[in-house]
Amino acid sequence: GAGVSQSPSNKVTEKGKDVELRCDPISGHTALYWYRQSLGQGLEFLIYFQGNSAPDKSGLPSDRFSAERTGGSVSTLTIQRTQQEDSAVYLCASSSAGGQYNEQFFGPGTRLTVL
Amino acid sequence: AQKVTQAQTEISVVEKEDVTLDCVYETRDTTYYLFWYKQPPSGELVFLIRRNSFDEQNEISGRYSWNFQKSTSSFNFTITASQVVDSAVYFCAGGGNAGNMLTFGGGTRLMVKP
């Protein structure tokens, strides 16, 4: 079956612009996660959605970052007024149930470059 | 706070050698879960194994084996008879009671030379 998909695969933007990154989780997976992979910080958790519960936003680095999940499926990560330090690969993952004990399946990521 | 440490940043071996990747997990949670992921050059993280804190049995899957020792909070990963296709970055990750996110180690880049 289809895995987690993300779009775009690459995004180059200018400092100060807003960007939107999209994630399509595996069909039927109720849990969705966003992570960021950067050279300086490694792999970091950003935000977690589980069903209709309020998202866990504890990993978002600033209020410029936000995410939503529509209809319990597709998610969009938005970064406003991008900065050069936002340059990273943004990874989306989904799992069949919330919780750390279920393996998370990762998408190919979106490579964001902020000039 | 949880912390996952992979002390080896880079390992280089010759094909057919055995190699062990180290992982140490620190947490105050009584129940926790550990994972290994592989990130090949293509970039996509591939799930390899999950282990919970109650299960200290070693696990073997083909050329891969995992050794979890709760007393030392270590969850080491051994590849037997390494192959060039094993070249990748390997991440150890953990999750605990307090949250649903994974805490990743810094990763170990494994290079297997022919």
C-alpha cells in the first residue's frame, strides 16, 4: 500500500516569506507527527496529532510555526516569515495509533532552503 | 527529560565484518520504548525494530540482532557480515510515558566498503 507522502520534495524560499508543507499519512493511521532534521540539531519532534484530540505542540520552536490536520488525514505545516535557521528537512510520520509504542512510518521529507 | 546517546558518529568497516552500533537511553519513566531506524542515502527513515522496557530478550532478524540491557539502559544493534547495502545512518530513538514523540539520538553513519 501507499506510504506517507510529502510535498513538495524541495522548497527554496526567500527569507521572510511564508511556506506550507504538506503531508499525506498512510490511510487509516490516526496519529501524525512532524519532525525536523537539521545539521545542527539532529532529528527533533515538532508536533503530534491524534484523532480529534488537541495537538501536542510542545516541540514547535517558535510561534512562526503552526500546523493543522484536516479531516483527520492530510496535515499542513506552515512556517511564517521564514528565517535561514529554518532550513532543514521536514519529516512527517504516521502510526496506526497514538503513543510511543507504535512504530512510526516516515515520509521522504521536504527539504526547505531559506535563502 | 529523555536523552538518547549514540556515541559513535561514524563507523567504517569492510564488507563481511561484524559491526555493533551503540545506543544509551536515559529516562525517569518506568515504562519506555526504544526503536532503531535506518536512513539510507535516499533519506527516508525505515523502521527496524521496537523494544519495550519490560522485554530484555535479545532479538535476531537475519543479519541484524539487538541487545537490550535495562541495567545499563543500552540498546545496541549488531549487523553480522555487513554488506555495502547496509551503508546508511542509523538512528536509535526512545519514547516514554510522558509524551508521544520520539527522542532521537544523533545517529551513527555506517560506511561499509567493498
